[in-house]
Amino acid sequence: MGLDRRTFLQQAALALVSVGSTEAGINLLSKNTRFARWLQPYVETLAQTTSRKLALLVGINEYSQKGHLHGCINDVELQKELLIHRFGFKAQDICILSDREAYNQLGHWLENLNFVFYGVELILLTLFVFHLIVGIAIRLEAKRSRPLAYNQIKSVGTPSKQSLSSRSMAITGVIILFFLVWHIMSFKFGTYYLTTVNGVPMRDLSRLVIEKFHNPLYTFGYVAAIALLGLHIRHGFWSAGQSLGVLEGRNSSWVYQMSLIFAVLMTVGFILVPLAIYFNFIG
């Protein structure tokens, strides 16, 4: 993720002000046994004679309030130097992550959850299969109840709420099933690129994601599938409550609108990253 430049410098300035931001103030406080151990790294740093360190100390000491530091320094390496020379950190203890490295570390952490990670996958798979079976059963029951198709399809309003979303549930469900298989094969079982972050070997998931979403076929296929998923959820979210008999009167109308909002937000949220990668806004 990288260091948040402004936030770090603002907090650093506030910390310096709180302990006395001048060299004389720190040296004076360090003579008190209560603060001596805590301030020892600062005292040792101040005893050094590097121009870089002194420039940093003087620059930060010019600010009496953290708000004054907004946007004045935007160099990550300068922040690293500040951590080393002002706060006594060791260079090897400072980890500056790029977005790609942070993404890979997240993937590596999830993989290392072992049985927890696979347990969640198993639960999701079980729920998905159950949903699929119930959906097929409902479709077959509807077919048996009315073997002849309607001559005219038209919404009669509440309680049916017939719409494109409700009419296409079976079709969108099948397409989403094939998409999920394609998606899992592409990422979970896709090319295994290897990288190293802070000396730890791990899978380079960010490279795979960026590679896939620079492919127009995959990117726009993904966008289309997510749009169909939104259409599927738009009716399913409301229909589930209606089928369970928990929606009555105003609640039905309110949940119906909320299902639309939820479907739109989910769809937009899922397609933003692929499109941003494809059009080179990120990655």
C-alpha cells in the first residue's frame, strides 16, 4: 500500500511537538529517568553528525502544528529517512510496499490460512450447489405447473414484480455458472508467477490479474458476466424475502428498491478495477 505520506508526517509532527520538538527539549527530557529509556533512540540520533539528519530535524522542527505539514513533503524515501534518523528505526525494519506487493502479500496471507481458507471455500461451494439445485427444482416445478408458455408477458405489479430480471433468472444463472468456472480456472488455477516480497517467495497474483485484465476478451467478458450477476441478484434479493413471507405492504416496496440499489452498487464495484486496469488507470 505504501506509506500514507501526509498522515505519517502529520502524526510525526504531532509526536515531536508533544515531547518537545527541539534538540534541547529532547536532551532535557532524557535526563529524567521516567523518559530516559523511551527517548534514548532520539538522543543517539541527535548525537550523530550527518547533514541529511540535521536537515530533516530542522525541517520538521519548524512546524508547531501537524496541520501545517499538509502537502509539504511527498517523498516516500524522505519519510524512510525520517523514520531512521528521527525515530531510531533500523533500515531493515522499514517495509515500503507498492500496491502490487501489498496485493501479493494479501494473497499469500490468505493462502497461509490453510484449513480456514479451504473451509470457507467449501462452505461457499456447498451453498452455491444448494442454490443451484433449488433453482433447478423451482424451474422444473414451474414447468410442470404450466407446461404451456404465456401468450403475453406483462407485469401486473405487486406482488409478482415481473421484470426482465425475473424472467431471465434461469438464463443468467446458467451463464454465471459457466463464468465462475472460467474465472476460477483463470485465477486460482491460472499461471503461477513467482515473486519475492521482503525476502519471502510468494505467488505474483498482481501480475496475473493485470495480465488478464489487459486482455479485451477477458475484461469485457468479465464486465458482461458481472452485469448479468447484478441482474440476477436484483430479482433474487427481493424474491427471497417475498418467498419467505417476510415482506408485507411498504416493506415489499422498500426492499424491492433496495435490491436494485444493492445490485447496481455491487455491479459497479466489481467492474471498476478490471476497467481501471484495462484503461491503464492502475497497474
